[in-house]
Amino acid sequence: SRQTAVLAFDLGAGSGRAFIGEWIKDEGTPPKLEMQEIHRFPNQAIHVGDHLHWDILRLLHEVKTGIRYAYHAGYQPESIGIDTWGVDFGLLDVNGELLGNPYHYRDRQTEGKIEEVTERIGAVELYQQTGLQNMPFNTIYQLYAMSQSRSVQLGVARHLLMISDLLAYLLTGRRAIEYTMATTTQLFHPSKRVWNTSLMDALSIPSRLFSEPIQPGDTIGPLTANVCEELGVAPIDVIAAAHDTALAVVAVPAGDEPFAYLVCGTWNVLGTELAEPLINADTARLAFSNEGGAFGTIQLLKTLMGLWIIQECKREWEEGGNAISYAELALQARKAPAFVSFINPDDLRFYPPHGMVGRIQAFCQETGQHVPVSEGEVMRCVIESLALRYRYTLEELELVTGSRFGGLHMVGGGIQNELLCQLTASAIGRPVWVGPTEASVIGNMLTQLIASGKCQNLADARRLVKGSFPVTVYEPQIDVPWEEAYERFILLLGEV
Ligand code: LFR
């Protein structure tokens, strides 16, 4: 059998992981991808004074440790890819030194900045120029906030790198900004596919920071001699991976037909893959994003509240010192009565950490619904609301694209919540195809395999996913009154 190993790092909210992917080709059978976790480490934002930061040097250390572990486990990876969420960045000075610890997107410096920027640019113009849904933490608002507060770092900075680019730079000494990450900044022109310098000028964001993006799969460079010596490894190439969401979409086991997907994690990203951006009055009104996807695609998507609400509730319930597993919470939710109360998960009040249960209860109280009390009741309320929200967004997506999707692909860590998958199928009244869980990691590996020619293209890569990882199908339960629940949910969206 012929084998190739690649090393993928995926930094998520809470933890970072390193996986070895093995591409295996036996005589007479289609190739397969096998993966193995070799390192897992915390990825925690650190409060410093009034700000929230990445712990970037610790992460660099953990990435190096992951490379070392790969060697110790007997692998000689052909290449390395690093991915993480969008929008966050680091700044370098003229000598290429990192200026301070990058801000974390949940830092509060961006509060109120959407309003200020919209005032200056105009809402219609801003959407025309960027094709993106306004999220308060987008890079544009982070940089605008720094510019408004006369950030010294921003004043002396010469280069901006997104976090995954930054880690690659610290390992290779090569500066490059990757395209799909660039498209999450809201400073990139979606159809011209170039940096939007006039928008930068209008907001006093220095355009000198931005270099021409490279594509997923492009080589950034080999590990520096210093790093190789420190780790006792060969000068492996670091490959540009992509935005974690874009990579998860690469790993959706879809065929040639148009498809709808839900990347289910801390955030829920629901969308479809297009060849060109779709920017019109409907996509503007419904706030759809045109994000750059890997391999020339455009991802028309909406970023929705995800499992964050559940993560926060769990943390709160565990504050008393008793651990409670997701499995236990799911069990409680199953036992709780259905369709009692709903929330609008995308109400901005649910974004910040702490006090989540109380905020859910307040929402139900204010909207004249039964106030959930037990853990099971709260979970049931949240999971049903997420499922209804998916239906609502899927219908919006169909409205703007004019497509009708036969079902929904669900990928990402959140699909381990089987109740959520089942309720989603029922809410949309169509099947959901669930898997793979480690979609971003797999997409990262596929990008490296495309780069080395093991996979021909995106379609070939998706065939490899289909042949390597199981997909579970959930059919809708039709004996349950979802229509009535959906009508109540829609009224609620308008109410708050
Ligand atoms: C998902 C994700 C989303 C982005 C959000 C913040 O991990 O990358 O795509 O909107 O995080 O960057």
C-alpha cells in the first residue's frame, strides 16, 4: 500500500488539536483517509486589564509540541496546515516582530462600532462593498476600534496576518495572508477579489498592512532551521490551509448537485456553495455573507448562534462543582416536554459569556412564555429553538438562491448532539445527512492532499471523504406538530 501522512492543526474555541491524516492507497481499491489525534491543548483567551487576548506564544509552543509528537509517533508528515476561526489577526512591525498579543474577537473594543461605521459608510454601500453579514467582531470593526483609540501598535504596524497566517509565519519566517481568511475581514471586495483600500481609507485603517492573498494549498515555506533544530525534525513545508468554516465545507460529503450545509460548532454556519458572489437587495435584507471558499468557490452563508448557548449553560451548572456531561444534558432534554418555550438564539443578548440561563429565562418571561427552570427544560428550549432557526435560515437561503434543497448536510463537533440532529430533520421536514464530525480537520488535510496532487480537485476530495467516514441519516418525524411550533417561533423572531 502507498501512504502519505499530513499534519493538521485546528484551533477552536476552548481547545486546539493536532491530527495526523494518512492517505492510504491499496491496489485495486479507492484511496482512504485515516486520521489520528496526536495532541490536544487548551486554547483559552486571557483577560489582561480591560482586554481579552489570544495566548499566541503558548499556542506556538503547543503547535511545536504537536510537530514533535508526530515524529515521536513515527510519522514523517509531508506537510503541515494550521487553521482557526476567522476575523482575528496579529500585527508585525517593520522588522517582522509581533506587536503585542492579538485581541480575541470577544474583546469588547468593538462594541458600538457597527453603528459608527454604518453611519459613516451607509448600510447599503457597506454591504455592496463587502458582501458580508455585519458581525460586531469582524476585523473591520476591530481595526476601526484600534484606529479610533489611537492604538500605538496600529500606528507602527507594517503587516497584518490572520492568526493561522501568524502561526505559520512564526514557524517559517514567511509572511503570507491566506485568501479565505482575508474574506472574513470585511475589508476584501468579494467580486473584484482584491483588498478594498477605499473602504480602509474612509475608516482610517492603514492599507499598507495588507498584502496580496495566497490560496489554500499554496506553500508558505519550510520550517526555519531554528525550529527544525529545536524540534529535531526535517524542514517540512507549511501549507496555507483556510478559514475553519471554509475547510469544513471542503469536507462536506456532497455530490455534484447544489447542496445546503450546516457547520455546527460554537457557531452555526448555514449556507451553500456558489461559483460567484450573490449580492442583491434580498441577500442584503436577509444579511447573507459571501465568504471566500477554498478552491475558487464562494460560500453564501449566514453565521448563526451555535452551541455557545449550551456550552455556557453547562459551564454555569457546573460552577457548583458537579460535572454534568453533554450526554446527561441531552437525556434530560429528551425527557422534558416538547414545544413549551422558544428563544431567538440570535438575539444579541446571548453573545456574551456568563449568566446564560438567566438570560434565557428573562427572554421567555418577556415574551409571555413558560419560564424553563430545570436543566432539561432549558436544554429542550434551546435545542428546539436552534432547530427552528435552521429551518428559518434554510428557507431564506432557498429564497435568495431560488434552489430547493433535498435535505441538509450537518458537519462539525455539534453533530454529536443527536437530539439536535433529529429535531433539525423534523423541523425542516427533510432528511439531514450527518457527518463527518471533524470536518475542519479533514478539510485541512484535504487541502494538503490537493496541494501534493493526491487528490485531483474538490470533487475528488469529497469522494475521499465519502469513502472514508460514515454519514448518518436522520429522517423527519412527521407525527409531531412542527408546523404549529414554527409559526409560534416566527412570531417570536419579530417580537423581540
Ligand atoms: C467559526 C467561525 C465563523 C466566524 C466565527 C468568528 O469557527 O470561523 O465562520 O464567523 O468563527 O470568526
